[in-house]
Amino acid sequence: MKKNISLLLLPVLVSAQMNITTTEQVSQLLTPNVLQGLLGFDEQSKNINSIKTDFNAIIDEVKKFDPATQYCNGGGYNLSPMYNNKSQKPEFLGYSGHLQFNCEFNTIEQYNALNENIKKIISNRVRVAQGALLWSVSSKTEASVEQELQLVLLKKAKARAESFSKETLLECEVSTVKFDDVAQVKPISKVMKATAHGISMQNPIQSDKESVLSATVLYKCGKK
């Protein structure tokens, strides 16, 4: 476990009393456990109902594959009119629509299975626009690790207080602990693009992440 410490001594102008402020840091490596992927779909048409029909068919297919919303969130789409503004009078060209899902899968096979199902029903009017596919750590795991790191840091602060007591010959104790946000080091992944006729992907490289927690700790020391 990585530990970085910066120490700042702030003597209080009272005999045999002292405040000590330190920045404590602990970290833990996390193994990615979910595949995050973006499923995006675009369509342009003069007939707004054709866009709605095509998008609703995709939404129904995703719901059929994931009825409990275990893997994918989203599914809302937006429609907007398009105009040609080159002439003095705007010329109506049709409508543009975008549909998007944010998904987390446990395996690449689940991801590809959904894509294959969509490919069977998708209209040739729809353009698939996928983002990067990468391994990440689930929010549930990150929250659990954050709680663990808080306990580790508090134990570290208590041990630090005992060390200060020996060094100063005073009675030192933890006064306040102000936690900073947990910082995540993201793995570097290549952006993958696909079309409606080739949207299956190979398993991306799985790289560990580091969860780091810092806190500003105030110790108060006085006569024993």
C-alpha cells in the first residue's frame, strides 16, 4: 500500500502544548470488474415517425436482453429539426435523432451478444456510433474500497499520534480528520469505433486502477 506524508508543525503559543497537522494518504490497487461501453445510434429522415419506429425497435431489443436493467441505462432519445440556412428563407431538410445507452457488462460475451441481437433488427437507415469499450471498476466496488481506505487511514492517524507522543513527550491525540475526495487513476484504452455491420469487439486490455484517499489530520498534544 502506497503512503505519502507531508508534515507541518504548528506550535500553539501555550506552554507545553502543540498542534500538529499532517497530510495522510493511503491507496489500494483495484482490479477492473466491469466492461463499460457506450451504444449510440443516429438517424436522419424527413419522416419523424420512421426515426421513432427504428429507435423504439432498438429500445425493445435492449429491454428484451436486459429486462431488469442490470447492464444498460439510458434509452432516451432526442429529435431535432434540420434546416438549410444558406438561403434567405430556411429550407426544412428533415429530422435528426440520437439514441444512447450506457452499459456495464461482466464479460465481453455479454456485450457482443447484445450487439448481435441489435444487428439482426436494426434498420439500414440507422448509423451506429459506439464509444470506447474499456474495463473499469464498478461504482459499488469503488464505494466499498473507499470505506475500507477510510478505516485504514484512521488507524494510521492513531498510530501517528502515538509516535508524536513519544517524540514530543506529550500526550498526543487525533483531533480532526478532513477527508479529501477519492481519486481514480484510469487505465489508458484505445478508442474503438464500429459500424452497424461490424459492432462486435474483442476483449480490451485489462489494467489495474489505483484508488487513493487523502486526509488532513490535526493532532493536539498536551502535558501528560
